[in-house]
Amino acid sequence: MSLHDKYSIVGLGVTPQGKVPGVSANGFRVQAIDMAIKDAGLRRQDVDGYIWQSDYVEGGGGRVPWQVGISPRFIWSFQTGGATAVSAMAAAMGAIEAGLANYVAVVFGDNAASKRRLVGAIGESARSTTAAFGMFGPAAEHALAATRHMQLYGTTSRQLGAIAVAARENANKRPNAMMHGKPMTIEDHQNSRMVVEPLRLFDCCLVTDGGIAYVITTSERANALKRAPIYVSGIGTGHNVNEAYTKSQFTRLDVTSSKERAFQMAGIELKDVDVAELYDCFTITVLLQLEGYGFCNEGEGGPFVEAGSIGLDSKIPVNTGGGNLSWAYGQGFTPLAEAIRQLRGEGGATQVKNAEIALVSGHGGTGSGNMHFSHATAILRRG
Amino acid sequence: MVEEYKKPLPEMDEELQSFWDACKTHELRVQQCHTCGTCYYPSSICSNCDDPKMEWVKVSGKGKLHTYTIFHQLYHPAFKDDIPYNAAIIELDEGPLLLSNVVQCKNEDLKLGMPLEVTFEDVTEDVTLPKFKPV
């Protein structure tokens, strides 16, 4: 009954990312799906399932199938923040497995940069129990975890900076990264303004306009298409409510549940992972995942990244395109897109040699001010 | 003449009415399972017991600092004069984690594990917020 390698990603669409005014979130979704379908070598009529990541403010992604000219048998909105890309993948696999559709398109689109949205701000007269105490936004929520990590384990801001700098170094080698041409040193990171202490501006992900979509189907159908399939070898999910029962939600991210399922399905161990695309809304998020996945011991994430262990030629190349920190904020679709590129050999100057197995993570959803975030893990294998 | 309070007010779901009513009388209350004694906030059903008996109980108001962050970025105009201010998670002696602010304390003096006790702020006629100060 295992779905190991039974499903494959066959198409990827990535629109221009960055400051791209004049296109709505739906406009980006339409572009991204169109690109993904063409990339797969499919016709629009082939796509008969659709899942879109619903966004915080704007609605209407359900109109996109009509706008792009596909005929899905289901139109589902899905929202679990940065965990959506991988979680929706599981939902798509289940839908196809149940016979609901043959080819499912999953899409993200946003124009947060052009809309100048301050993520976490609320309407001035809105009621909110967290805002009553001045608590706003995911950055602050993650800052609560960062403070704890620093005081429990001695992690420093400079060590968080090492994560930001590693991402920037990769982005600087990829011409279509938002932060290409903008080098960053640890000193630059330390000089960036404090947002929610201890997180500085350069600890936080970008704000971007853009869309990303993928098409998923059975591996059997994928083998008939022109491109080599990207196998979904394993998939899993977790949720930080499980850490809350032991009051550990500010210390861990419940990576364990998610990793166990995904790795078991894939039949791999940590050492088999060639490249890790870890969801990076904030530097601390990456650090907690490095510990959670077992790349280093709990509490040792700081020295681990400081030693350069996540660089391209190091122990485990992480966020090889620059991630949400430096490539573009496609949320969970950012690490997924980069993993697909790496496995296709399209990583350009940051291509990891012989990348065969990629770990993709997702994290997010409604934290509720309490780090109650979803986690998701996909193990992708080169076809 | 009291100035109009411009900061966001809590949502005050029906399930939490007892919590906010107690705050108005300067009492801190959380839910306790009378089967096993575990305390919970916000209200929930005991996760230990098959047959939980949940009741609102008064707690000591004492706790310690679990973690915090300090806001340098302004997210809502009413907090302009407070920047930089802290938002904190307090671990009550009775168990639950509570989001609030640490008051009467310099941000630089905040330290994980420091003992705190509740102090109430009557922000409007109808709403009292529980805050925490160093013991």
C-alpha cells in the first residue's frame, strides 16, 4: 500500500519573481499553471484537478481554472502557510489515488511586494487577543523561539546570520534570484535593523510578487511524457500542536512525525539526502529544522551553521537557490521549485553534483501566536 | 477624562468569557480538569483523561518567563509610544503558557526563568488585561 515512487512531478512553472507590478495574485497563478502545463508537455485539457494556496487577504483563486482554461473535477483551496506546497502534494496524491483526477495542478501566487503588505499587521479597529498584547505577525512568533534557543543553548545572532549569508551566497550565483548582485556579510547582517528582537531584517524572508505551480500525476503516466519524472519517494506531515502538549512548541517544530513518515516511505536515511531545501521564513526556522531532521544535535544548530556546514560543498547543501531569504518568497513552493531544478540538473552555478535525492520541507499555517505551525516533508528522487 | 483606548481589544470568545470576567475582578482563572488536576489555558478538554471534568479555577497569578521578543517594528499605530516593547510567554506555576507583556521591567533585564506575578490593567470599562511584573 506504500505510495513510494508511485507519484511524480511532471511540470514546474515559475513566473518572474520580485517586484513585478501590474499583475494580480490570480494573474501570477494563471501564468504559473500555464507554464507548468507546458513544461510537462501536457495540454490544458489534461489537467483535471486543481489546488490553490489561498492567501491571507485576497480571495478568488478559485476563478483561476476558468482564467487559464483548465477543466478540473475539483477546485480546492488549501492554506497551511509554507507547508502548503508539500501538504497539497499529499492531498493531490490522495485524490488521484481515489480516482478523482489524473493530473493535478497545485499553485501559489501573490503580489505582496507591489501591495506593500506588512505581514502580521491588522486593521486598526480589529479585535485580536494576540494583538491586545502587541503581538503581531509570524516574525515575532519565530522570535519567541529564537530568544529561547539563544538563552537555552547560547545560540548567537551571528550564527543566525551565517544562515542568511549562506542563502545570499547561493542567490548571488543565480541570476534570477531577487537578491542576486547584493552580497551580504555577517557584519551586514548584524548592521541590519532589529525587527522583533532577536530577529533582524536579514533574518526575515523577502516579500515578493510571483507565482509557482507544479503538475503531479502517477509515475506510470509520467514515464510517457517527454521529461524525466521527479518521483515523490516519500511524504509526511507533522504539527507543532504535538510539541505544545509538553510545552515545547517554542523549542521544536515537530519535524519528527513528518520526517519519520517521509523517510520510511522513501526507504532512506539522512545520509542519503544530497540536497536539503528547508523552508526558511526566518533564519531560526532553518536552524530548528537542521536540528529536527538530525543534521546536527538539538541545541547545536548555531555552531553547525557557523562552521559552514550548510554551504554548497559542505556536509549538507541547504537552500541552494537562496531560498525565501534571498531567492524569492514563493513560500513552500520556493524550496520545492529549487529541489526540482536540482534534480533536473538546472541548478546553474549552484548545482549540487549528482543530486539524486532531495529533502523538501514546509512549515507554516496559523501559528496562533503559539508556534502551532504545520510541518511537511517530501523526499524527491531524480527520474 | 480617560483617553480613548486605541489598542486592539481581545476577541473574547464565548468559551473564554469566564477568563475575562475574572480579569475584570483582578483574578486570574484558568480551566482545570478535576479528574487529574491538570490546568489548561485557553479553555480546552483535558488531554490526559477519558472522562475529564473541566472547571474554571483561580490560580496564584505566579509564574516565570518562558520566552519573549522585543518589538522594534511598529505594526499598529497605537503602540507607537511603546516601541521598543516586549511580548512574552509566561509559564504559570500551575502549568499553562500565557501570552502577555512583562511590565515594570526594563527590556534589558528580561531573562528566561525569572519569577513573575500577574498585575491587572483596566484598559477600558469592560476590558481588563492581565500583565506580569517581576516578583
